[in-house]
Amino acid sequence: MDKFSYTQVCDAALDIDYLEVQSFEMSVYLVYLKAHGKAGFVYENDRPKRFFSTGQIREAFAHCQVAEAAMKHDSPYDEMIGNPPKGASQMTMPFSMQLPY
């Protein structure tokens, strides 16, 4: 798996084939990219870059060309309330990269 440097992403207008926002509890988001034959997470200082809102992600990638974007969320709630774990608990939905006006 490759790594994309956050400063590299901010400095260059990348052509991104696929951008996936991985949503976690407490408003923490990680971004996974596929671009130029590489695939991996966005890193900052040897750690995955944490984003704290979807707006922050849209602003960070506003200067990039994104062909497709999606958000993936994995919910632990069934297990937390005593239900059996789901086989496929991740939910993926389209994600708009458009900044609000």
C-alpha cells in the first residue's frame, strides 16, 4: 500500500481516480486515494491524516480533480447492544466533493 503525503496533496492538483472517506466514531475521518497507479491513505508526519469534518476534506481536495468519491462507515452498534455481529457491517455511499456556497 502506498502513502500520499498531505503536504504533497495540498501543493499539487492531483487527478484522483477514487477518493474514499472512511468515517469513524467521534467525527474522525481518514482518506484513502487511488491516483496515478498508486493506492493508499493520506499521511501527515508518518501517521494517517485525521480529518474532523467532511467540509475539511472537501476544502483540502478542492483544487484536485476527483473522478469518484465515496464515504464508508462501519458501525459497531449491533455488537454494542448484544446483537450478533453483521457479516458486512460497512455501509458505502456516494460522497459529494462540492463545497457548499
